[in-house]
Amino acid sequence: MIEVSVCIGSSCHLKGAYNVIQIFQQAIEDHQLHERVALKATFCMKQCRNKGVMVQVGSEKHSVTPEMARRFFADSILPLATV
Ligand code: FES
């Protein structure tokens, strides 16, 4: 099971955290990964200066804008979830 945490702190919220979560949820649905990806919301990761919404995949943190969320899922989450 891969844990994906999306920051919903106020800064990330303004950068589109809700949209990122929606896009990830849709991708999980499309690929039927409910059993493989645990999507969670988390509070401020203390990385508010980054351009995008903070997303933690396993132990790694990434900055993800809503515009790149679908691509990010395909490149960085899907390969881990389909191993
Ligand atoms: S609000 Fe997301 S890192 Fe601070």
C-alpha cells in the first residue's frame, strides 16, 4: 500500500490542494487503485515556500501544482502502485 499525503494547510489550500486531491482521486478511480493507494490529507509540512502543493509519497516530499497533478500521478505514483 502506498501512502500519498496531500497538504491542506492554508498555503497549500490556496495553491489548489483541493484540486490536487480531486485529480488524484479521479486517477485512483480510473486505474482502480483503491487497494493500493491510500490518499490522505495532512496539515502543514513546513514547506510552504514551494510553488506547488506539498505531496508526500512514501517518505519523499514533492511540490505539485494542480496543472501538473495528473502527470505527477502517472509518473511518480502509478509506477509504485502497479509494481
Ligand atoms: S501549508 Fe502546505 S507546506 Fe505549509
